[in-house]
Amino acid sequence: MVGDVWAALGLSLTCIWALSLISPAWFQTPTFSFGVFTYCSWSQGDSWNQSCRIFRSLADIPDIAWKVSAAMLLGGWILLAFNSIVLLSCALFPKWLSSRKGSGPAPGLAAAATATAVGLLVFPISLATPFAKEACGASSMYRSGHCQLGWGYVTTILNAVLASLLSIIGWPGTTKVQGRTILISSDTERILLVPETNK
């Protein structure tokens, strides 16, 4: 049961994070918006007819800070996706993976959150590029000019916060209390106290 909840949280976080990364809604004006990997333009008052482009490689991205941010954000998402696969495996094959030692998914979530936080802090430096100045007017590092902050950037911030919180909460499992092993049984929804045997 607990593993299923962790798997659902991990998969939903991965999907929302991917949507945020491919979104062009990080910084917006009435006729233009851009994100880490995409940008769109449209006529004034006709936002339903948009022309969007994708940065297909790092060479297409206009600035070194933007490239570093894109690499960090994509790296954080890859770590989160790998962690979600591990969580899903634990939920689908609990008996097979029950002998697995370690601290669970927390290190992967912490690394994903850290990489994303660095990417989020570096990305606004790219507001000083000619690309951003053309779109946002008088923009500079950490100043968006005429652009407004969009939902894509905010959603990525929330994803990083959620990944941080999940890594702090940690992975539920077996606990030892005063010489007794406490097992959480998902089959019976009860806590079983097993006395430790000395050999």
C-alpha cells in the first residue's frame, strides 16, 4: 500500500515535471513566450494561432547560462524518472525487492531536486541575452523586463520543492525499536512485532 502511494507520487511528479520542461510558458509577453526548450509567438489578440519552435540541441540554445540550466533541469528530470522506475518496481515486485538494503529512493529524489534547483537559479541569468531582450524589452539578469513569470517556471519550482520534501520524508520500511523488529504488513494492514533471536 505505502509503496503504491510512493510509486504514484513519483510517476505523477515525473509527468508534471516533463510537462513543465517542454512548456514555453516560463516567461511571457502578450505576443511571445519562451521556456527552456521551446518558444512561441502569435499575433496580438490571437493567442490560439501560435507558431512554436523547439531548441533541438544545446547548440541551438542562445546562451551558455541557458545551456547549463537546460542540462541541469534535464538531468534532474532524468534522475527523477529513474527514481520513479525504481519506485514502480518496488510497488509491483515487493517480495522480490524486499531484501534490498539502503535508504530507498531518497538519494535519487534529493539529487533530482538539487539539480533542478541549480537549473532554476541559473536560468534567469539568460534574461540578459539578445534573444530575451528582443522578447522582453529591457530585461537583464534576474530582471524580466516586460515579460511576466509563467506557469511553467512556477510548476518546476513546486516540483523541486515536492521532490525535496519526499526525499526528507524518506522511504518507509523496517524499523528496530529496543531489540524488536517492526514490520509494516501491507497485506494485513497491521504492525507486527517480531522478537529478535540471538544465535
